[in-house]
Amino acid sequence: MSQLQEVSVDQYRHLVSERALTGETMLLNMGPQHPSTHGVLRLLLELDGETVISCIPDIGFLHTGVEKNMEAKTYQKAEVMTDRLDYMNTMGNNLAYVMAVEKLVDLDVPVRAQALRVILSELQRIASHLVWLGTSGLDLAAMSMFLYCFREREQILDIFELVSGQRMMTTYFRPGGVWRDVPVEFEKAVRDFIKIFPRRIDEYETLLTKNPLFLDRMLGIGKLEAATALSHSVTGPMLRASGVNWDLRKARPYMGYEQYDFNVPVHTEGDTYARYLVRVQELRESLKIVEQALNKLPLGPVRSDNRKFVPPPRSEIGTSMEALIHHFKLWTEGFPAPKASIYSAVESPRGELGVFLEGDGGPKPYRVHMRTPSFDNLSPISKMVKGHLVADLVAILASTDIVLGDIDR
Amino acid sequence: MEAKLEPIVKTLQAKFGGSFEEFRGEVHYFIQPAQIVEALTLLRDQHQFELLSAQTAVDYWPQTSPRFHVIYQLSSLAQNITLQLRVPVNGDSPTVPTATGVFDSANWRERELLDMFGIQFEGHPDPRRILMPEDSDGHPLRKDYPLGYEEPQFTFNFEDIDLRKPYAKE
């Protein structure tokens, strides 16, 4: 492993054109350390002048063996691994995982916890889209977008810090509810955000949506047909930009999403600009959900009182022997889950985030598979960039909104 | 079982035999490796299962026949239902026909299964490792592959451990 390996083009013979073998076209390595690959992604490009003939993605630089690690931890402890997959969507990853655990052991979640989960995961969606908007603006030389977007994202991360103590690796949702109730300052912090944010979206749109330079770079670039997208299992905003109206929040509502009134933006062009429009419109829709959920945030407990799965409150441990036993058992052994498997999915900012969870009757998962949306969303990249310029490849890659932690796991 | 799924499962049973399990409203249908491509094509073309949501595997080592289950999680957008196909595979030279002809997403997913479980997919157009380095040994998600750990180095044993540590020494 310590020696440099020499590889020949023969290894990629089946992936590049005949002209690459004679040296007529050039093979160029882009990444893994390249600012516009949004992480550690390596693309092997075959170029004819500046035109991309073929593109061979090479992933795995951020592979950390999360799935294997989770098999060695109890159900509660494995949750912290999920934050580290898609680090732009930590709340959403927690949600997908705890929902899978709840489905496997058949655990109910109180309504207040459900509403809090909705508010926080929609704020997370906004934060994630802001990072996408900022960085893809940066890739297309709109430097100020990056600064504006990160200013608003900071406000959301402050809310996360307020509720969970952490800005990014929150682990705030727990099987059976949330870690603890939100502090009193929470409502004001979210209301402040709801108040300023619509104006800020208008600001972004004035800068980009009708900007001729931006349109030149986006319109008609990187087309993805609906049939290709489905065959590649592309989901989320990318699929909706190709004209397929599919959103798990509408199709299979979870956590009470059916109570909220929101639209699912769909565009049919399937190009980079359509993907931009879908995500920018989703910012407004997510804000609508946050506002509605906050307006009717119910009072009540935030954790299930099923003591076989959820630890008792701290106050009870000093006075009740049973509470102490439950606490001790849950944190030393964990809870057992049935010998069965389930698949549960949520709509993450990038698409269908699914968790395949198999139990073996013991306190540790026998197998966890995270079906991460970025993995499939990247796979049609070689079809999308064919025939475009290298500069367009940057725009197309930005519009897929991948997170390498999500791809490599 | 959901009402919309019942006729589909009946069609599968009439055509392929095989059994199914149900848990929390999900249907897991067991099918032989040789029939999987036909079954996926039938489900995609006749029953509108357009989306291969996930493709993964489970290792039941030390059990050897079957040692693996290859799992195909299908979603139908039009009917809003899901169905899971499970293919039991034996431990010695596990081989399944590739599904890349039916779903393009199977290409990367099968490379991942080859990498992580060492399951071969017959007829795969690009059978290379995907996540692990090309020169790595073994298949990490197999149950007989130990979860690695690093020996902590202290001042008194720093050099002893350094000598047997498997990393670049230059």
C-alpha cells in the first residue's frame, strides 16, 4: 500500500472510447482534492479538447465502514454513526434511523415529539439547500451567494445548538421521541428565522434566477430524462426536476406530515436550471411547514413512556427502584429487537433516505444498510456530462447536490 | 398485506413458486437466483415497480446454505406500494445473475455487494471494487471479517506497536 501504483488505460478499456487507447483523446484526473467536486470525489475524464467524451467516477475515499461499525453497537449507540453519514443532513439521518428502530420494535412517538422532529428536519432541509445554493453559486463565480447563504445557515445551526448542544452532530432524535424538550427560547429563535427568511430568499432570487450569466451556464445543461433518472434510482429534487412528482412526505406521510399544507415543486426540463428552481422553491415550502408546525406545536411529553425502550426521566431515578432498574438495563444491555427485518424511508434534502434494519433478537442490529440518496444520484453523472464542456461538468456536479459522506458511508 | 399487493404476490407465486414472509406490513418474497432477472423485469413492466429503492445483502455466517440473502427493495410510484425480493445464495462461490439489464442503478449497487460481501454478479459490465481500494483483501461486511481496531500506543510500548502496525513506514 505504501508504493505508488502504476495503472494503464487497459484497466478502463471497457469504459473509455477507442480513441483514448491511441492517445487521440486525453485522460484527465479531476479530484479527489478539487474544490468543485464537493468533497473527495475523483473523476477520470476523457477529453477531446474541452469536451467530455466519458467520465468515470471513482468513489470510496471517505469510506468509514459505518454499516459494519453499527453492527457492533446497541441500537441507541449506533445512532451517533448516522450523523456522520450525510453531514449536511444530520437531523434527517437521525430521523430515518430512529424511525426504522421504532418500526422494528413497534414503538409510539408522542405528538409533540413528532412536531418537533418535523420542525427540526425541515430547518435542516433549508440549511442543506443553503449550503448547496452557496457552493453551487461559488462554482459558477457568484461569490457573494456563498456568504449570504452561510449567514442564514448559521442562524439555523444556532437553533440546533440551542436544542441539542451541538451545531452539526446533533443526535437529538432518539428512539421513542427526542432527547429532551426544547428550551423556552426555541420558539422565538424559530420565529425570528421565519420572519427574516422569505425576504432573504427574494434576495437570492434577485441575484440568480433571472441573471443572464447564470442562465447561460444553467439552461439546457446536463439534461436527465425521467426514464433514465428512474432507472438509476435517482430521487429527491433531481427526480422532481425531471418531471416525476414523487415526494415521500406526500406519498407515504410520516411524523404527521399529512397535517401540513405544502406543495411539491416539480419541473419537467430536467436540466441544471430546473434542479436549481426545484430546490429554491423547496426553501419556501419548507419554511411554510416549519411555520405551521410551530403554530400548532402541541403540549405534552416528548418521549414515549414505554420504559422497556426509553430511559425514564432523571427525576424518577432517585425515587423509584423500577426506574433505576430500567435505566441500568437500557444503558448496559440495551433493548432487544425481534428477529426480523424492516425497510423504512424518509425524504431527505437529497432524496429517499432509506434504512434497512435487521434484528436477531438481541440488543445489537444484525445488519444495517443505509440507502443513501447521493450514491444513486451520482450514478448517472457519466450520462449527464457526455458532450458538455469541462466547465459545465462543474455546474452539473453542483446541481446533483452530492455529499461524499453520504455516498461512501 | 395491502390489497394492491395481493394480486401481485399471487402472480409471482403462480409463475415462480416460492414463499413470502410478512412483517409490519412489509412483504418479503423469496425467489431463486436463476429467476431474479425475469421477476424484476415482470415487476417493472407489468406491475409498475419503476424504482429499485435499495439493493443490499445480509450475511448469515456460520450458516452456509444459504449463507447470504441478496435483497431487492422495489417501489412502485404509480401504485405507492413496496415489495422486497430476497434471493438466498450459498456460501461457496456465491453467484447471482446481474440486474443491470433491468435497472441501471444495479450497476453500482452490485459493485458494492461484490466489494463488501464478495458476491459475484454474472454478466456485470464493470465488476470492480467500488468503495475499498482495488488492492485490499477480503470483504468487510462479511460476518467472518473481524471489526478492526487499533492498539493504543503509550510511551512505554510505542515502538513495539509501531513495528507491527500495518501502515506506511517511510
